[in-house]
Amino acid sequence: MSIYESGEDYLLAILVIKERKGICHSIDVAEETGYSKASVSIAMKKREFDSFEFYIFLKS
């Protein structure tokens, strides 16, 4: 399953923010990646990345 570069950026940002703050919100991802809040919101709604792939990413 392929993942877009922006999807990778979201995953990495979520991981970094979660480790730093213990919780992650869309606004945090937007600030961390430099993407607009709307872009982050749309990507999360569309699930640009597969949820299982996301789980594996966080566990590794």
C-alpha cells in the first residue's frame, strides 16, 4: 500500500508531537508540518494513510 509524502509528514508529526506532549491535535500537526489547518483536516477525514499502517508506524 502506498502512502503520499504529505501522509508521511502527518504521521511523523503526530509521532513527534505525541512523544513531546502526550496528545496530538490537528492544529498541532498543522503547526508542526507547515500545512494549513484545512489541509490537515481534509487529510484526516480522507484518511490519506491507512489506519493499520498508522498503527504499525507508531509501534515501530
